[in-house]
Amino acid sequence: MPEFSWPDRSQVPAPDDIDRSWPVTVSALPLGSPVTGTVIGRQPFGVFLLLNDTPNAIGLAEITAMPHHMELPALGATVAGEVIWHADHNRQVKIRLDEWHVSS
């Protein structure tokens, strides 16, 4: 049975920091941009990511945007994908995953 969890608050930037950084995040990660990140939360609908190289950026890869033959990546896994949407209402970068591996 898969383990599900919301992101630990210690791993997530403060909401004010995410809000302040949102214009920079959107500018730095236009649609189609390749991204990498670390899985910080898992839910039945997808995984939350702390995006690399973009301060205060949180991503969400919904299960519909993952390869069909793969299971959800584990907490702590490094994943790669592409930006497919900017969700202004909750300041999340929507990601379509390409691949992932477990970090050591």
C-alpha cells in the first residue's frame, strides 16, 4: 500500500515568500521549461515538488501528467519534467513528469 503525506511545513517555503516570488517563478519557468525537483509530498492525485534552481517554487505533478506505466515517485525522489501550467490561485507550477530516480 503506497504511503501518502502532505508536504512537511519545514520543507515548504513560507506562504509570504511563495507569494513574493511568484512573478519571478512564472518568469523563470515559462510553459515548456524543463524542471527538476524533489518529491516533498505524495497524495493519491499526484506529488508535490520543491523545484530546483527556483527559490520558493512549489510544483505539483498530478497523476494524469505522469507516465502511465509508473507508480508515484517516493518521498525524497528526484524527478524531471516540463512546466505545463502556472496555477495563480495557489501559486503552484504544474509539471508533467518525464522520469525520476531515487536519490542516494
